[in-house]
Amino acid sequence: MTNILIAKYCSALKSDDKKKRKQSLEKLFALLQEHDSDLVIIEKVEVYKNILRCFSDKAETCRELAVNVITEIISSLSQEEEYYVYLMPTLVQRIGGQEMFESSEEVRLLEVSLLHCVVKKANPSLLSSFLNDIIQILVNTLVDPYPKVKKESCECVVDLAETIPTHFFLQARSLVTPTLRNFTHQHFRVRISAINAIGKVVRYGNNASLDSVIGPLAERLFDQTPMVRQAVVCVIGMWLVELPDRYSYFHKLLPLILTSLSDEVPELRTEAMKLWEEAGKLYMQENENDIKDQMDFLTEDPAHYPPLETRPNLGCRTLVKRNLCKIVPALVNELEDWLVDIRVKASQLLYALILNAEIQITHHLEKILVGMYRASNDEDARVADNVEKAAELIGYFVPADTYCKIVLPTMEDSANMGQLRVFAAILKGSERTLLKEKLTEIGDFLKRPEICYNKEALYQRNLLNCCITLMLVCKEDCKEISYQLFVIMISILGLASNDDVTKMTTEGLHMLEKIDECSSLQELFKKHVQPVLEMLQNSVASWSLHSPERFIFEAILCHAGSVLGLHLVTISTILITCLKPEKDPEVKLRIFTILSTNIFSREDIFVQVPDSEQFLVTFVKVILKRLDDVSDDVRLVAVTTLVKLFKPLPTDYCMEISYGHIEALFGTMLIHLDDPDPGFQKVMLDALKELSELNSKHLWEKVNSSLHKFRNVDGCRELLKHTERLQSCVLHPVTEAEDSVTAI
């Protein structure tokens, strides 16, 4: 009876009616389920073969049903080889040839799922006999247009590799290229499946495939989806502990796992750290004899260690140290890559590499620093910040004596802001006791004019950071280089490019004030300014408008306060040289401005001068000569300066002794009251009115006796009236009571 039904249903499968064919498939499947134990193997195989023929049915619904039926059968079967003998050729014919006969995406997915079921169900020895067919199918389906087929194929590859690893080894390489094509698929789940698949293909295949895989895998660390990056991390972590002959490939694997330690997702960082630690522990176990001494004697962390970091285990550190020479050259190149994402990852790797290498980084420091100097100026702040953090690690692990021999010579010819930024960060991580021994050398170096005479704002900030960091790390030990630090900061103050730099420099000077045990900034200037002025005096003859020394001199005049009174002899020598006729008019204008705003307007300066009459006399002569300057601007500022010079006069200024100087002052100014320029005549008249208080009677007599010689008669008469009023006030002062009556 059963045979009759089977024959009937199988005959119906040939019907032109799609509905009848579908019903027959369903009945055949029900019959198999109902009479499974009663049917002899021949009858089962006959049913099975007829259902397999429906894989080529012209109706998609029938093909779909047929595949589902066979999948159910395979899932419930015990290990009968006969079924696979007929199944595999059918699958190869439908989805394994160069021409894909199955047009339906959904049916192709079911067929790949059926293949996956076979891989998981069949015993390894049976499965290995069909390996060629399976590989042929997967090579096709891995590049199928349908994403779900791709994903199912990748998962099938994983199970195939783990089920028959020995036989898989021989065929694995043919799966590499089609699997890699899915690394850039738009669906992130496909990318994840492909990454997992390639992990097993390389793990159980030929290690030579890793060379072609590592690049695309590294690119997935830039994937915007964290789960994709996590898949990469898991694959690399697996290779680090399971990959045969992995020692030959550590230099290619380490950069990927170390870069992932800085991933933006905390959970991913934690996973990467866990896998990295496991790899290190295994390496210690496998190399116990080689590193036994270190394991026995280096059990404690160094006293001077980055406070926010956990020290990697000895295996991790040894792994990195032994592969540095192969990693560093590529890393330095990638720090300058044209793609910003690559530069960011390279800077993250740099940090992790130094953290694990510790003092062994010294052997590669010169090459690494070249890349760091450039990368610290990167337009992307992430790169620059990562490089700065890495430089701080160098300070923790490399002694000051060592890095100074490498860093300072690179800046001798022409320092740049990148070098200074990196150097400041290295100083920040340095151990105080070791850095103390190099303070004088560092201070003398940074004090050089070619280092501290620079007007670029970023350069100035980085140089200031070097000074401030030295003071923060070494504290009162910096007292031995307080003069050098003062010179550097007063130079930056003079050449400051913006207000932020000025503010930062002032804060630095206040720090130095405390370190140098001074009660105020003026005391700090008092302690150090004289040798600076002497240095400036030696070069003043060659100053131009843009000479750095001129700006530094002006900074001293502006910020030293009353301390200037102690150094007016040196200052006057510098000023007189600056005011010579042949000097640039703009230089003279700047000097006059400084004189009027920062020296002559401050009485506290002259309090410090033993004999201020001598100082005023010197400057009066120089300034009066500038009334004849070729530059009108200089002449105008000279007049303004003269007024400020004598108003107010120093308390110790003696009018009787200085009669001759007043005579010369009035005489020269009266000559210019007759200047050809009416505008300058007016300026001079106003100035004479201001200064007439010095000796109004003498000025009246001088003008009155020479009135007939002046062309500017109106100006002379106005000046005469002004001086007459002054004399009247002196002879007949108005009392407060009289003034009140007059007002009423």
C-alpha cells in the first residue's frame, strides 16, 4: 500500500498543475514522517530523489517547499550517506555553478541554509568527502547579491572550518577573496559575519592568507558601527592565542589590538584589554624559560608610573618590545598619512605602543620623535592630543639624561612649535630627581635667542609650556635656573602675539616669583633685569623696527615698574642710541611712547634714582634734537614727551641749579613756535603754555624781548598773555574766601 502511494505522489510531481505538484510534495513529506520506521531504505531514497528533482521545478513555491522538506529530512536523519550522495550534486547544480540556476533570492537562501544544516549534521569523515562541492558552492554564495545569502554563507564557512579543520586547511585559501568582498557591504551584519568567517578561514587555513587579509581587516577598525569593530577585535584576539605560527605574524597583529585599546566605546576597549591580557599571559607561559628572570625579580610596578594607567603584564610588554623594530617604521609613516582617520588611529597606537614598550622605546626614540614633531601640529586636534599624551609617557619611561641627548640637538638649528610641544609633554612626565640634573642644560638651551626670539603665538605657548612644566615638575629646584626662565619669559612677553600669550606669560612670571622666593614681580625684576639690560645694550646699535631685542626692551620698560629707577643709566644709554637721527622714525616713535607712558609719567621710578637731575638733563638734550627730525610724527611725539618729562617734576628737581637747562628748553621750543607748519606752531604753543609754569617770568621776558623777530606774532602775544596771568596768580593768589565772594 505504501509503495502505491509513493508511486502516486511521485507521478503527480510531473503534473502541469502547480497546485497538484505542491500537494504531492506535502503528502510525500507527511508519508515520510508517518511511516519512517516502516519504510525500507530503498523506498526512502526513492522519495528523497523525487523531492530533490523539485529543486528544479519551474514554480518558485514548489522549489521552496521542496527545499524546506529536504531540510526537515536532513535535520531528523541519522547519518545515512545515501542522502548526501544525491543532495550535494543537486545543490551544486542549483547554486554552485558559474551560472546560478536558482533565480529566487529566498530559495537560494533556503538552499544555503540547507547546506549549512548538512555541515552541522553530517559526521566529519562524511563531510570531508563532499568538501570540494561545499567549497564550490560557498565561493559562489559568498558573493551572492542577496545580503542574507552572504550572511548565511559566512556562518556556514565558520562551522565548516571548525568541523573538519584538517581537510578545510587544503581548501581554505579559495574562500579568502570572496569573503573579503563582503567587508565593505552596506549591511553591518554582513560585514560582521564576513569578519568572523575570515577569522576562521585564516585560523584553520594557510597562514599565508593573513598577508592579504590584514589590510582589509585593519580598515574595519575605522567602521562607524562599533559591533563591526568589536568583531575585528575578537578575531585578532583569537589569532593572538590560536593562530598556528602566530609568532611570525605578531608584528602585524599587535597594531590592531593595541589601537583598539583606545576605541571610543568603553565596552570595546574593555574587550580589547581582556584579549590583550590573555595573549600576554599565554606568551608568558610559552616563553617561561626566556623571561623567567624578569618574572622573578620584576614583580612590582615602578614607583614613577603614569597614575591613570594599569601596567600591562610582562607577556604583553615583552611581545611589544620584541616586535618594535617591525612596527615603528610603518607607524611613523601613518602619522603623516593623508587620511585623517589613519593618522588618528596611528596616534592611538603610538600611545599604546609606548605604554607597553616602556624604556625599550629608547632604541627607537629618534625615529619616533621625528614623526611626533610633525603630528603634534596636525590640523585634527585628536591626533595632536594623542601625540602629546604619548610624549608624556616618554617622560615617564625614558630618563631625562637620555631624551635630552636626542631632543635638544634636533632644535639647535631651528626649533619649531611641534618640537616644543612634544618636549613640554615629555618634561611633564619626567621624574623630578632625574630632571633636576638637567635643569641648567635645558634652561641654557631654551634661553638662546634662536629659541626664545619668535613671534608665532603657538610657538610662544609651547615654549611657555616648557618653562611652566619645568616649574610644576621640579618646583623649588628651578631656583637654580630662575634667571634663564626669566629671560625666556620676558622675551616672550615682549614678542607676545596676542593677549592670551601675554596673560599666560604673566602667570608664568608669577610662578617664578614664588619659586624664586620674591615678594612681588617687581622684586623678581629687580633680581634679574640688570644682566638682561646689559645684554640688550650690547646690541642696541643694530636694532631695527623689527628687532626682537627692541620688543624685549619695551616689555621691561612696561612691566618692571619702579625697578627701572635703579637702572636708568643703562636705560638712558639704550634710549639715546635708539633716538639718533639715523634711526627708523617708527622706532623713535615707539621709544617716545614708552618714555611718556612708562617712565616720565611714573614718579615712583625717580624715587629710586639718586640724582634725577642728571637723568632729565640727558634726555632733554636728546629729545630737543628730535624737534628737527625729518619725520613730522617724531617731532609731534617729541613735544608730547617733553611736556610729560617736566610735568610733574621730580621732587628733588632744583630750579635754581637747572636754570640753564630751562633756558635751553624754552629757547629751542620758541624757535619752533615759528615753524613753517601752522599745525606744528599750534602744538608748540600749547606745549609752551604747559611748561611755562616752570618759570613763567623768564619765559615772558624771553618772548617779549624777541617779539619783533617772530613771524608768528599772534602766537607770541597769546603766550605773553598766558605767562602774565600765571605771574599775576603768583603775585596775587586768590584765597578761598575771596573766591567764594567772587562767585556770589
